[in-house]
Amino acid sequence: MARPRMFDEERALDAAMRTFWEKGYEATSTQDLCEATGLGRSSIYNTFKSKRDLFERALAYYIDTMTTAQLAVLEDSRHSAADRIRALLVMVVDGETENRVGGRSLGCLTVNTTVELAARDSRAAGILERDTARRLTALRAVIEEGRRDGSITSPRDAHALARFINAAIGGMRVSSQGGADRTTLESIAEVTLDALIC
């Protein structure tokens, strides 16, 4: 009879996710993961198979948590499309300015992973590409809805605008890691919103 697991797997996954988020994949050691999760090496490897498997599951967990929350904002039909995009940008600014260490944020695990791994790791790149496609689909849909409700008046292609907003959010996250303060991030968000009504 197999012995039951004596720990909360989701809590361990969350702790591992936060460690990878802070340190990056390559700089995170197995010992770091043991300390973060409170698990021994054998428990980590019996449950998650490898550091690589644990990272991919942690990245998927992060994406599911963050993307689901952001898409909920974009899909909130009580507000105009432009107001939903504004709310998304406020969410990003708030997230980047709430938890800072030494004046810098941790950024976004997906952005960090894109920079660290996407060019040389096809599995990580695939996870990130699927998330980007999901985000772009949601942004494009809300932009098209904004054209119908009159809150978005830019004549630019909806897909191009969706990519621009996505890139602006990534840029805000990197800027925050570099030390950009709340005022700077809010300024970037305002310029992004201006692009929707020009």
C-alpha cells in the first residue's frame, strides 16, 4: 500500500513558484526549493520528478492564477471596454508597486521566463506562447467590443493594438524591476490608454 503524502502539494507548488519567480529557473537550487517548500529532496523528486518538472508546473500554476484574474477584469461587461483595459493596467501597476525589495519589483514570472529561457527552451517557450495567445485573444475581443461601445476609437487593427497593450504591460513589468516608481508606471499606462482613442 502506498504511503499517503503528508503535505499540501498546492502549497508546495506555490512556494516553489515564488522561489522561481524571485530567483529565476537557473539560479534556483534544489536546496532553495527544499527550504521554500519545507520538503526534503526525496519528497520533491517523488512528487515532481525533477526541478524541470516542478518549474513547468509552477509556471503553469502562476499563469493560471494571474491570467485568470486578468481575464476576469477584461470580461467584466459591467464596464466599457476602455474602462476594463484601464482596470487591467491599474492591476498591473498595483501589483508591481505593492511588493518591492530594495525599490524593485519581482516583475512577472512569465516575462522573466521569456527573457531567461524562451529563446533556448522549446518547452518553456510553448507554455509562454499559449499564454500569450490567450491574452491576445482576450485583449482583441475587448478592443473590438470597445469599437462597438464607442470607448475605443483608434483606427488601428485590433490585433495590433492587443499586441501593443501586451508589450506595454511587459515593459511596465521590466521597468518596475529596474526601479521605476508608481508615477512612472502610471504614466506608461496613460500613454497606453491614449493609443486606444487617438
